[in-house]
Amino acid sequence: MPPILASLAELKSFLQKAGTERTYVVTSTELAGILGWAIEELEVPQDRVILIPDQEKAKQWSEIETLLKAFREKDIDRSCAVLALGGGSVGDPAGFAASIYLRGVPYVQVPTTLLSQVDSAHGGKTGINFAGYKNQVGSNTHPIAIVLEPRFLSSLPEARITDGLGEIIKAGLISDPSILKALSRMERSALDFPLLIRKTVAVKRWYVKKDPEETGVRQMLNFGHTVGHAIEAKHHITHGTAVIIGMLAELKATVAMGYTKPEVHERLEALLAHLAIVPDTTLTPDTDAMQKDKKMHGGQISLPVVLKEGKSKVIRMPLTELTNRI
Amino acid sequence: MPPILASLAELKSFLQKAGTERTYVVTSTELAGILGWAIEELEVPQDRVILIPDQEKAKQWSEIETLLKAFREKDIDRSCAVLALGGGSVGDPAGFAASIYLRGVPYVQVPTTLLSQVDSAHGGKTGINFAGYKNQVGSNTHPIAIVLEPRFLSSLPEARITDGLGEIIKAGLISDPSILKALSRMERSALDFPLLIRKTVAVKRWYVKKDPEETGVRQMLNFGHTVGHAIEAKHHITHGTAVIIGMLAELKATVAMGYTKPEVHERLEALLAHLAIVPDTTLTPDTDAMQKDKKMHGGQISLPVVLKEGKSKVIRMPLTELTNRI
């Protein structure tokens, strides 16, 4: 598991110790402006900053080709480090390109959103969308380090905070109820990010370490994502918000199947209300996208099921068991 | 390390035991005709045969996109197996596409040339050419099995046999002199393929197992390849033949540097003559391609050096040390 670094200053000394000869930053056009201060602090010159499109536009096959061409033109080799500076829509494609260039050059995740700091920057998954499906192409390649710099969070809009809260709540539901308790005691305007990030990242890393190949327990991290991804694909809402709606829908279904205690769903609704999160539960998933879910295996789905807060397991069932109940 | 299977029949029972739900074959347009008997024996229906261009044309970025689209259209998922049926120009891109589709679907190397049976099918390297450079993009992803079916070798033209002999001789020079002795006792018209393949594959697997990340001894497998690749890039000759010329050139250089005993170069020339191999040593490498070699690391190259037959080590030196002597 890659080390977690607490600041840009720590990253600089980490790269020095690692003997990195040149450091490159991959970030989006928009972020390059907003995060100029970070690039400056890292002392990366402008000609080593590589820009990719904003948001999901970067996660396309043709954009990876463009990015790889930039790696080539800049003579990046294995003595270099590529920093992915941004949210998942930077980290996913930049990590993917780094993982396949020269069969892998070292890269560092520098997540700048709450969502990416607690989720996508960890676990080594990289990827792009393909033929209309999310994260259909990619690799499992860990970065050499992950930087959780708190200063990036101070300027995030509320909607981005909500995105991150989705994954934080998920970690609480599947594994660590103390996260839910902590959230219920915090005001939305005074969230204790360091505490929430520490606990959520600990949950994620436990699963990744326990099951690096994602053939067993790690699939629990997909709780809320089977429906969530299929809602995201259809309605183009953000990932975290889609996962929140996905968790509600999956809980409702597994309550109906008799796996989940009904109170779990009710308590989640109450927690969301407390956090001023108002998910649009009228949104329905794209069932075709669910058919193509990577967790599908011969018509059956491995569905992560929360039995009660902190207790969960993966249950295999025909996909229709789920789709009939949402 | 993936298991080695000795025939198509063994492959069929292996896939059955592995619980593979559907089997797909990726092969080239030309090979699909020549190897129809193998596809038939494997009982893979025509709509599960995916054709890619012949030779190096398949190893292009745009062709990987086409291949991934075929995977998508055919609903390939992780319960399936993708068989790469052909030489390295099938195995490299098919393995790469399989390794990134859904972040990895199981694939099997079914090498059909002597060169791929002793070399490219082993070690887990997949890849394509990019921006004019060989194998510039790819992954390190082992297949779930490697099939060494002797019947594929019976119809190979002599030039393809020479290609394979290059890598067989390399294994002898860097690690196992008994391969060289065996070759010196065989007539070109009566090569003992099973023996040569067994010994050569044992050498390759030893290095891969010892150094999976290719940060140390495994680099010895690149003997002859630093110059070989750069000749291949410029003169468009086949890989094995380029490696033979590369080995001669690198030996000549390291003899001049004082690392290699002069007899090693002379004995290699004699062995090549015995095997009726007449390499065109007037071909010079593309030195720009050598600059971009993946083994380059901050201006220095990790050069695999044969000290004497079976004794070798990797030596770091400025690239000019080598280029000045070839």
C-alpha cells in the first residue's frame, strides 16, 4: 500500500528521497488556474504542466492518446514522477496513462476534492469511460504515494462536499458505525474533515489490503454503486450524489429481500436530513448499464449488502432480484 | 507464474476446470485461415473469433480501440477467457487489450511461432508501438495460462525459425551454456524443438520469477535488445534477426570495453554459421530510438553484458559508452 503524505511539503521531500529526476503535473485546464499556488509550491515549471480537459471529458480514449503523446514529447521516463493534481476526473485518466506508458511510470495521486481524498485516490484503480460505459477500461496500478493536503478542501463548493459525504457515509454503513455517529454529532457547517477522512481512508485501505484482486470482501466498497453508477450514467449527476441515491435504493431493495433491517434505511434518511442532503430519489437507473456492470459475472451480480450499520457482506444473486425491487 | 499447457486439448480442460463461461479467440486475418483447424479443435464458434490486422499493424493505438469495441459488442466479462492465437504481434496487443478491458479480463497466450513460444508469450509483458517507438505503451499482466502446442511449429518458414533461434541463443549466452552446446550438435534441418523450448523457457521464467518488477537481474533478458530494437526500428527486419545482430554488436562493444572475453564473440559467429544464420552486420541502429529506450534512466543505460557464456550482469553506463563502440 502506498504511503499517505499529509502536505505538499511532505511530497516534495518524498520525491527528493525517491531520487525522482523530473516532476510533471497533470491537471485540468480549469484547475491549473485555481491551483496555480500548489504548482508553484511544488516548484514545477510551466513546461512540465500537462493540461487535460475538465471533468469527464478527460476520461476518453482519444484524450489518453493525447496525454501519452505529451508524455512522449516531454521525454518522460521511469526516473520521472507524474503528479495527478485534481479530483477523480484527473486522477483516473492520468493514473491510467501513467500506468501504461513504458508499461508504467511512477505517479502520485494529489486529490483536491473531498470525494477523491476519501475514495478515488486510494485503491489503485485507474480508468476511463468507453463505449458509453463508466470506467470500462483501465488498470489496477497503485501510485507511489497519495497526498492528502487539507488546504485543497477549504475552497470546495457545498455540492462537492456532499459528493464526498456520500463515500464517507458508505464507509460508515459497511464497516465503521463510529463514522455515522460522528457525522450525526457534527453540524453541516462545521464538519471535522481530518477525522472523517482519516476514518474513511482507514476503511478503504483495510478492504484494499485484505483483497487486492477484488475477488471477495473488497467488493463491499461497491455498496450503493451498482444502482449509483447506473443513475450517474443516465442522469449525469455527480458520482457522490449518485452513490447516495444508490445506497438508499439498494437498502430499500435488500430490506425487501429480508437481508437488511428496516431501521438502517430510516436512520440513513435521518442522517442525510441532518446533513442537509436532499437526494432526488425519483431518479431511476439505466438498467442496461447495470447489465454491463463489471461486477456481473454470467448473469449474476455480486451485490454488496449492508445487514446493519457496520455489518455487511457480498451476496450473489440474479440481477433481476435487484432490478425488480428498485 | 502462469501454468504452461502442452496442447490445445490441455487448454480445453484447463478452461473447463477454471469455470470459464465463454471462450473468445483473437487472431489475425491471415492466421484465422491457416489456423482454422486449431479454432475448430478448441470448439470456438465463428462469432467468438475476433480478427485483428496481420503483423505489426495490430500493435497500434487505434487498433486497440477497435479491439476493445469488439470486446464490448460481444459482452465479454470476467467470466470469459480471451485466447491470443498467434505470434507476438497477436499476443502483445490482445494481451494489452484484455489487461485493460474492465481493468483486466482473463487471457491465455497461445503462441504459434518459435519466437513467441520461447519469448514473448512468457513474462506478462503486453504492449503496442506508440509515436514511432516499439512497445512504448503496455502493461505487465500475466495470462492465466500459456499453451505451447508443438503442432504450430511444423509449418513455420525458415526465416521464422531463425527468429526463434535468436532468443534461444540469447538464453544460452546469458544463463545456460548447455543450450549453446546442444545447438552446436544439432543440424539446422533437425533442430530438437522440445528440448530447446524447454531449456529457453526455463531461463526466461527464472528471471521473471526472480525479478517480477524488472528492476534488477531480469534486465539481462534485454541482452542484444538495446541495439536490436534500434535496428528493428530503422530497417524493419524481424525481431529475432534484429536481436541476433544486436547481440553481435553489443558483444563487440563490451569486448572493446574489456567486460567480455573476445572468444565469446568469435564462438557466437561460429555457432551462427553452423546454424546457417547469416546476419547482415552492416545494418546500423537508429540511435534516436536508443535514446528513448525504456531501459534509459536519466541519460544512463542499464546494459546487459555477457562476460562469458552463461555468466552475465547488468552494468549501468552512459549511453554514449555503447554508441561510441558500435
